[in-house]
Amino acid sequence: MQRADRIASLQAERAAAEVAIAAAQELDQLRKDQRRIQKALRQIDDLRNKSNHNADQRMKIEREPSLCAELAATTARLEHILKPPQVEKEAQISEPSGENEEAYQDEPSANEEDLEEEMSQEQVPFEKEEEEGLMKEDHFEAAFLSVVEEYFPRSGRKAKEPVLANEIFGLTARRAGCAVKETKWKKAAKFLEHLDIVETRDRGNGVMLVVSIDWSRAPAFERIEAPPEDNDDDSKLPKPKKKGGRVVVALRRIRNKNCTFVDNLDSWGFSEHDLRDIATNFRSRFSASASVGPRKGTEDNKAGKVFLSIMVQGKYAPQIAHTLKSRMGISDIVVQAPKGMLTKNDRSANVF
């Protein structure tokens, strides 16, 4: 009888653990909903201070009563979950009698051992992974705030001009040791929505600018300093094996996206494996997609030789040219871009 009670107790503990996990997920979602609604209400307050609203803005203002009701319901649910449970008096359990004491202390049955082992395998790794994930995300958040504090100081002095979001996330990835896609947010927009202190502006063609930071609502964080310039990533960059022809770093529009192409590196003795190592470094350095593929227009050459290019998504021509010259020792480089495509902000992006 005692063994059956122990098995039932273990099963109850397992069910309680599953309920706790579901409650934690619900709590996280409720907090996200609360921040989202509060942000929408702040935007409506800002709109009320302006005149000449367009149709979308009027529709947004009309949603205020429903948003207030949704916020009240979300807050009430949060308070209900966070309310400490009432402690009930535990019933006094009598000590087992002498004749049952020996039976109670018997070795656990096979069913009990299997159930305990299964619970330890399922719950402990989950808790460990969850803790490691939270540590990584807290570290990434601290790295991001450390970077933006250098551009937008707490003193209230604004940056001279808006900063490219790609530039900030590239520097953040170097400090945090991971890119935003390796966190639970996966995308920069989701991370900024979670933080809810960053004012951004869309410059068009998918380019996002950071305009200002509301430090009054920023969470506390421990500052993370920038890594030294001569980091391990640069030591992995291959060096040229011979002097080759002119390397062309060109900006092009591919399927309505800005891309930077690096051509003619193979003339400097770089193999396909070397080019993939360089692309990996660019991917980490610029926090952007980078790949190696056949150079356009050379696929059907008579000699049957394969010419390869590196493609980086984004406008990073000056930065890539700087890296090739200063860190890899390639002396003959030319940057090509259509007129007006490479702006002053693009040239000054500090992601070297």
C-alpha cells in the first residue's frame, strides 16, 4: 500500500511540474500582451496631441476603449497568477506503527525507480536549458544596452544623426558572443518590441534607423565592454597565397534587396574553402547573411573553370574593402556602386 502511495505521489509531482511550466508560459505571454497594449495606448496619447489625423490614425484612436478593456483583463489575470497562495494547515500525520515501519522502509519497487529516473531525465535538463537560455538572453540584452549607451548617452544628449540598426546589432553580437537570431527573439524587430525603449525609423527598403532611447524605462544592466580589436575571428581569416588581380567589391540590387559582392579573390590563391571561411567571418562581423556561389556571367566559360564570389546581404562595400586591405593584406581593391546607392551613413557605419 505504501509503495502505491509513493508512485501516486511521484505522478502527482510530475503533473504539478507540467502545470508549473504551462503557468510560466502563460505568465510570459501575459506580460508581453501587457507591454504591447501599454505601448499602443502611449501611441494613441501621442496622436491625440496632433491634428489632421489620417484614416489609419483615426481608426487607431477609436480602438482605445477596447484596448483599455483588454489591458484591464490582462492585468487582472496577471495579478491573479502572481497572488501568493493561501497557506493551509497541514494535517497531522501519525507516525507509522512498529509493525508497518519495516515495510514502509523497504526498497522502492521497479515502477518507482523507473518513474523517478524518467522524471529526473525530463525535468532537470529542461530547467538547466531554461536557465542557460535566460542567461544568454540577459547577456545579449546587457550587450545591446552597453552599445546604444555609447551612441545615446543617459545625459540626454542625442546622437548627431540616427544610427543604422544593423550597425548596433553587429556590435552587440560581437560583445555578447551571439547574434540576435541565436536568442529566443530570433529577429531584431522582436527584440526591440520586447525592450520597448528604442525609437526607430524606417528609411525604406528594409533599412531601420535607431533615433533615440528612452532611458527612463530601461532595465538595470551590467555594462559589457567591447572585445579587443585583435580578436580570434581575425586570426581565422586566410591570407593570400600570391599576388593577384584587382578585387572588386560591388553593390547591386538583387530581388529588391541591397547586396555586396566580392569578386576575383580566387586570383589571390584563395580556395573555395578559404572563401567560405571569409564569408563566415563577414557573417559574424556584420551580423548579416553571407554565402559563396558562382560568379555571375562566368558559369559557362570555355575552360570549364569555376569562378566564385562572396555575397553579403546589405550595403557593406566600404567596410568589406577595409577588412580585405587591413586584416588580410589585399592591396588592389576597388569599390563600385550605382550613383546615390552608397550614402554617408553607409560609409560611416562602424562595423569594421
